[in-house]
Amino acid sequence: MSNATKAAANPSQIDWRTEGKVTQVKDQGGCGSCWAFSAISSVESRYAISSGSLVTLAPQAYVNCVQNPSECGGSGGCEGATMELAFDLTTSVGVPTEANLPYAGRDSSCGTYPVAVQSSGYTKIPENDANALETALAEGPVSVTVAANPWMLYGGGVFTGCSKGMFSSSGSELDHGVQAVGYTSDYWIVRNSWGGSWGEEGYIFISRAADDQTFTDSAPADGVACKPYPSQQTVGGECGILFDTSYPTFSGSVVV
């Protein structure tokens, strides 16, 4: 009953792109920095909602400076990490603008930089809970982890290729960080970091038909799991989109 009540209170649909709270689609290139792009995009959007100012920030700060000793989702930098680790850095240090630390597409040493935005913390949304993700998205964009191997052939429309496509065997193995920027009753609106010529002008519409289904991820180390890696994990929704969802928070700790 509580879930139904909560969901009923949300808008029937929302798209933060139309609200001017989302920056231009970016391209991570050959560096495995999707997690950094996912995180920085949500910092940009949530900061814009909090402050009224949409600023293009630097994912390179995460690539250079996020420490990942437990090898959560990879060994760090272009070899992978998690959005939660990036949000920790946004809280403890802050991040610069893209202009002050341009994206290099490769690992580099962590140096000092002028802080443009600092968060107060982050919120981890309950796992595999579509209502909880919808409620969070009603307040602002959210970083999500997905199984993106089946996305290679995506050309547009509502995507069901993780659960029903030829790549369904890999459609539940989380391996990519992206940003959810809205929803309808039929799909999640998701921003990728593969440039604007991919998909729906850099976006993909992930079907919500599997919101109440779960799948087995047999390669947790490729996603966001930390050492010692579990042998498998249960992920919810199309492409496992409901499993790992989080966003930065701003409550009085905003630097301009």
C-alpha cells in the first residue's frame, strides 16, 4: 500500500532535459570512465536544481583523483570505479569545471584544482525498487548502472534488448554507468556517454515492462561490486537498471 501511495504522488512523467537541468551529451572515448561521466552528470543536474545554475563540470577530476582500494567495479580511473566513490570525492573535496580541467580520455595524476561545486553527501536508492527510482527521478536525475553490452546495436525506440534480444545472456551483467534523466509509464529516459550521434541523440529509452522482474548477474566485478567479489547478484529491471542507483545531495554545502 505504501509503495502504491508513493508512486501515485509522482508525476506521470518527467524529463529533466526540458527543464534545463541537463548538460550536453558527452563522449567518454576509449577510456573506461563511464562511472565518472555518470556521476559528474548527476552532480551537474542536482546542483542546477539546487542552485539554479547549470554548469559543465569535469569528469577528469574523478578519473585522476578517486581512490578505489577495494577495486569496486575496476581498478580505478580508465579501468573503472563507481559513482558512489565519485560522490564521496564531490563531498570531501569538490569538483572543478570542465574548462578548468578538460577531459583527457586517459589516466593522469591527481593535482589541485579550483573547486566549482561541492556536495553535502549522496543518497543510495533501495535496490531493485522501481517506485523508489521513480520517486528519486521526480526530484532530479539519478546515476544508474546497467548492462550495456546489448546496447551496441541500439538505433532508437523503446529498448527491450537486454531481456529479449540476441544478447540476452549478457543483458543482466552490469558493466556501465549512465544517468537517468526522466521517465514515462513505459520507459526510463537514460543519457549515455557515447556521444550525441548514438541512439536517440545520445539517449536510450529503457523499457519499464521488466520493472517487476529480476535477473542474475554472474559477473558482479564488471559492475560496481567490491572485493571480495560475490559470485553473482540479483539485479532488477531491463538491463538491471534498478540495482545500483544513487544521486548526490546538496544541503547548504554549495560552493560557487
